[in-house]
Amino acid sequence: MGNRKVSFYTLGCRVNQYETEMMKERFESLGWEIAGEGEWADAYIINTCTVTNMADRKSRQFIRRCRRQNENAVICVTGCYAQVSEEEVANIEGVDMVIGTSDKGGIPYLVDDVVMRKYSNNAAGPLVYVRKHYKDEEYAETGIVTSMEGKTRAFVKVQEGCNRFCAYCEIPFARGDVRSRRPEAILEEAKQLVASGFKEIVLTGINTALYGTESSFKPEFSGGMEKYRRLWEESCDEEGRLTYGTGLGLILSMINDIPGDFRIRISSLEPTVVSAGDLESILGYEKLCHHLHLSVQSGSDKVLHDMNRKYDREEYLKIVRALYDFDPHFGISTDIIAGFPGESEEDFECSLDIIEKTEFCKVHAFDYSKRNGTKAAAMENQIAPEVKKERVKRLIEEGEEAKLAFLKKSAGDVRRVLIEERDEKSGLLTGYTDNYIRVYLEGDDSMLNTFADVRLGDVFEDGVIAAFAQKINREELAGYSGF
């Protein structure tokens, strides 16, 4: 049969991206070659998302595309869409395997067995293995992931699951309750990634601020981790449980202590579980990037209540003010939903207003998508599609204005940038500052995957033009748009 090839299509969040890298490493250990998206392969793994109807639709499109690329290939569908809609996925023509979110680690071995025996003809119907999540389920360790598709940034998964049950969200059903990863495994993975040359470690999870909050989680802190055991014990309440956010502070402490020139980024935090006070225990680490993705979802107290977000507008703005007190140019990105059931024009105007007040560095705007089994799906006063579409458009426009204001007020700042790649369009080197501003600057390829201090200039493309801090002058940059 020659070298067996497997290709991956990954939708959705950074947890999915991390889990795809885990599967790639396991396939390679079995002798498989990793093919690119769109290439011929013996097997295709579609790692799905189900946050919106659009995500479901894209998953189905990828399945059909893979079957066209090789009609005899084994097509395995996994991820959140497969978990919550197993029958629907199994009935899609061409699907050979449907595997739930808890068993991604076994996919390489299942697929390897099927391909070694024969190419699939789907005659007996797809293999469906989707386990329902159960209470007090433990984190399923899938081993240390030591490589990533990119060369500069690596993800470290710290926890799984969520128990917040926002009214619009299927993720607690798709991913189950909170399960925290052992500190020893997190630390070992981060150490190996730093040793491999990665310059940015991104802590990711379904709801990272919930790390360590489940009552059944009792970490051991073996192998010279006594310092972190003490930190853990000092952070626990009288019942031996961590409060929200303190477990994440422990993980930051461990990774921050790893020797080397690298930085740490938190992929996202939920204001449902982090208050302005909690930030004091998180922001004090020198390797931590001055950027947070802090989903607000709505600027209206009424809508936030209906969403079951468990914070109000003022509580969110207190967190924002705490971040700006720490660093006036702290980067804050967010998600906002338009057209949640019952959202009035006045409610929507509150979302536009919070974008203007916060000056987000990035706004991800979505129209509300009805998800089966959620509380919001049964609500009255569903918003018409054309109204949702128009509101998303206005959110995007307001978000671009906020980003522009954020970039302009940062002009003249000296920030540290991780140079990641050469931009094909401009020919310039490009990368992101610690506060999540994309910069463009001149330089040779020897600077790739290195840090540099740069002075930020005017707006250029989707970021700003910049120059090395010791060289900056406007005459050198006059040839670029924006000056």
C-alpha cells in the first residue's frame, strides 16, 4: 500500500487545534504521513465545531470535499458536532466513523486498523462511538504534544469542559463538566515545547479560568513541585477547593518559572468566573502577554441576564478598567452575539456602546444561532434573520472603528514583538506584539522566530508599520501607506 497518508480539517477553537496536533503525532508514530488540506489521502479526519449553524454546515462541506478527493478513503468525523449530533453526522453520505470528543486520542489507532484491513466502502454503515459525559469524569490525558503546525506558537491544553450553561451554548453538552489536567503534565509539556524552540506558549481550554475548581480534583505535585503544592494549599478555601481564577494563577506560576526566552498567552477568559480582583493574581507574571480575549457577548444587562452570563455590564467594565490600570494599552479582544432572542434595538445599542467605550483591539461578531437543547432555542421573540444580519454588520463596523482607535493610540509605543513570518503581500516581516497588535517591519529571515523591541508607527494593512526601536524615524517609513 506504500506510505499511508492522513489529512486533517480542523474547525473551531484552539482546543480543537491542540487536539488535532495530538492526533497528528499519534498518526506519525504509527508510520503515517501527514498530508495537507485538499491533498489526496487514505484517511481524512474532520475535527468539527458546533458553536453555530455555520460551523455545522462547514463540517458537512468538508466531509463531501474529502469524499471527492478519494472516494475510497476512510472519513472520520469527530469533535463537538459529532458529539451532540451523532445520528445526523452518521447519516451524511460518505462518513465511515463518528467519534465523540472524549475519544479523540484513540482515533489514530481505530483508523489505522480500518485502513490496514481494507479501504472503506461504507457498506455496513459508519462506526459510531460517542460516549455521553458523566459527572466526576476525570481529565483524559492524551500524552505530551511536542510539535505544532506553526514554528513560533504552541498550545498547551490545561482543562476540559464547562459547567456554566450559557443559554445559547451547546459546549457543556459537547464537552461535559470541568476536568482539570494534572499540573505535572502541563509543566512537562510546556518545558518540552520551550526546549523545542517555541517562543509563545498559549494556555487553552474550554473555560481556562475554571481550572482546578472541581471538587474531585486532587493534584499530586510530584517530582520537586513542593513550591506549587504550597501555592495550591494557600489558594484553597476551608473545604479544600480553589476559587475561580486561582488555579490558572498556579499554572502561570509554574510555566513562568521555566527558564528561557519565551512568553505566555492565555487564549481566553470568561468574565463569568473572573472578577477584577482575581486579575491581581494573574497579571503579575513577567512572561504573560498583556492581552486577554474576554468575551462580553452583549452590552445589555437584560440580554446578559437572559443569556445566563452571571455578570452585568458594569462588572465587565470593572475588569476592563483593571486591565487598563495595569497597562493603558492592554489588548482586549472579545466576542459579541447579535440578535439573541428578545434583543431590542435599545439592547443592541448597548452592545455598540460597550465596543466604543472599551476600544477592543479585536471584535468577533456573530449572529445568534439556535442550538438544539439549549434554553435559548425555546425562547420566544426570536429575531428575524435579516435583522440579525444587519446588526452583525453594524457590530463589525463599530469593531473596526474601535480597533483603529486602539492602533492609533498605540502609535509611538515601544513593544516587544515575536517575528513569525514574512508577509507575502508586502514582503515585510510580520508578527504580534504582546498586546496583540500585528506589526510589519523590514528585516531578513534570520530574525524569524525571534523577539525584537519595536516602536509602533501608523496603521498599515491589518496592523501597524513598525521599526526597531533604536532606528525609528519617520523618513525611513515614509514610503509606506499611512504616513
